Amino acid sequence: MGKPGSVSLEYAMSDTNDPHADPHADPHADSHADPVVVGIYDTEFEAALIKNMLGEAGIPAQMVGAMTAGFRAETPGKVKVLVPGSLGEQAMALIAQDAESNE
């Protein structure tokens, strides 16, 4: 330990205030476990709309492939939206509900 009143760099850099927590443990490990694809879109814009809708519902989402979707090539890229596996069914239900309300 350091001088009285000092804080270790590892503790200061952690996302927790628990002095007994493992400073090397990923505090978001559960939320990133086994991501699943809940949608594949032609454009980054479409994927961003879904990602933001899921985020507003409390479901963390990521977009993958956005850099290739804008290229105009013989095989244009697609943008995938991924969520933690444990929230996949909930995310897909919200996406389906959103699609129905937009028809």
C-alpha cells in the first residue's frame, strides 16, 4: 500500500468505489458476454435508429460493419446490431414491435 491518504492507480482507474473489488476484473463482463446479432441493415442510419431505440429501452447495443456499409462496391457491406446474449430475445421483441408500429 502507499502513503496514508494515497490511492492506488488501479483503484482510482476502476469503475467501482469498492476497495475490495478486483481492480483487474472487467466491471462490464456480464453485459458483453456472448453478443448476439438482432438485426442486419443496409445502412448505418437504419442500424443507428435501432441501436438508439434499444439504448433508450435500457438494452446496450453495438453496431458492427458501419465502416463498410458506405462503400459502393460489387458486394456492399451490411451493418449488424449486436446486444448481450441475455437480452437478445427482449431486443428482438422490441424491434418487432417497432416494425409493426411503423407499418
